[in-house]
Amino acid sequence: MASIRDVARKAEVAVSTVSRVLNSSGYVSEDTRRKVLSAMEELDYMPNEMARNLFHNRTNFIGVMVPDISHPFFAMVTKFIEEELYKNGYKVVLCNTVEKSNREKEFVDMLRRRIVDGIIMGAHSLEIEKYRNLNLPIVALDRIIEGIPNICVDHCKGGRLAAQALLHSGCHNVVQIMGCRKVHSYSEQRHIVFSEVMKSHGVQVRTVELAWNLFNFQEYLNVAKQVLDKMQDIDGIFATDQVAMAFIRVLLERGKRIPQDVKVVGYDGTSFAEGCSPSLTTVVQPMADLGKTAADSVLTLIKGGRLESDQILLDVELKQGNTTL
């Protein structure tokens, strides 16, 4: 394998000249630059990317933290983050945080030690103190962390759309399933607005809170069975897509008709919403835009820029399926 010294010898220049060509630093005449590039091509020279990145005080790696990459929503958003970062010359170091208490601390330490250039934080952390006052390139996905820019959707609109869909279908007694309140997330707003809208129309609303870091479909099925055992009179359900699909399965197993007996509205708009039967009416989060915006935002901070706002709010829309009338 050829070395930088071999390239310098072949091009008849100093090693420092080859280094300036590689790093685009300092003056090198066009003729000399062509000689160096020609020597590199002839020798099939592969520059040491790590050394070059260290020269520029960067690693070209971004840490991305999500609770569970197997969850369809996080999988899709991470896919779009990775695509956008790759287009800009960066690679992703992925961290699943569910049931791994030390992972987040390790990632923050990696950022401090410049092993990664920035972090996109979408974990359901209960220890947000470690992120405060870092003054490092970090953006949050749908998380409330003081001093860290946040990218999320308009959950107030999302909750309103879900409520309107169930009201239009004639619901009078509904249940909503929400994530653990211990996690400080803007997503709680959708449940607040959903409840307000339903109650303003005289509809009874009961709220069930999931345990922290609950992402397993079998566990969702267990929740659905427990809720339906206790609340046999409900005619409407509002939950994230996967939880909604768990309820649909249990309802059908118990002989309930959807949407005639029970109406269901999901939230996220993952591909699974279309794949289930009946197709799920759901509030769609723009996962591609969330991923791209998160990637672009952390790159702006890495380059020393400033974001226009500490919170970037993206739109949502209702996609009609066959689980509501």
C-alpha cells in the first residue's frame, strides 16, 4: 500500500506539499497539484481519512440516539437522518438507549472528546441534566431540554385532528393511550388538546399512561387486553400507530366491528398504518422532513452557525383510513 512519502517521491515534491493538496490548505500551484493528483492515481493512494479529519478538527461522525431502532417511527426518521448526513459527507453512529442506562452518558462523553462532531438526541432520557450547559452541537427530536434546539411537529394540531376524526365518527366514550409522562416531550401536547376538544363536545375521555420505554408489540397487546377488560363501553381509541394496531387486533379477536362498534385513530403515519386491516386512520408526522431538518440543524451548529429558532415546528396531516367513518 502506497504511503504519502511514495506519492511525494513520485510527484517529485515535498511531503508537506502533498499534505497541502490533500487538506486544501496553503498555496500549491495548479501544475504541482496536478502532478500530485496524478501520482496518487498511479499509485492508487488512499489518504488516511482519520488523520485528515483530525487535521480539520472533525471526525465526520454524528451520534444519533433513539430509544429503539426496531420501532417503525424511529427507524424511518433515522433512515432520513442518515441519508441527509451521508449526502453531506457524514456518517451515523447509532445508539439504542432502551434498557441501556449508560449509553447516553457514553455518547455525551464521545462528543466532549471529539469522537463525534455532534449529537441528534431522540432518546427517552430521564436524566436530562447531563445535556444542560454543554454548549456543544446537539439538537433534540421532540424532547424538552433547556438550552438545546428542538425539532418536532405541531402536536396541538395533531391532537385536534385526531379528536375531530372521532367526533365526526360519532364517538361518545373514548380512551387515549399516551407515553410515560416522566419523559419531557412535546408529544404530551397532543393528548392535552385531544382531551380538551373531546370534553368540549361532551365526550368522556379516559387516559392510560404507558410505562417508560415500552416499545414491544407484545407489551402493547397486553395493554390493549387490560384496557378493554376494564373499559368495555368505549367506542373510540386514540394512540400511536403500533399501539392502535394492537387494540385493533384484540378488538377483532373479541368480535368487535371496526369502525361500526369502535373507531380507532393512530398517530405517526408509519407504513404499518396502511398495512394493517382495516387500514388505520392516522395523524401523519412528516418523517422525511423531521430527519432532514434534524440533520441540517446539527450540521449548522457544527459549522459554527446559529439556528433561526430554538424550536422548529413541522406540520401534520390526517390520513383517512377505514378505522373511522
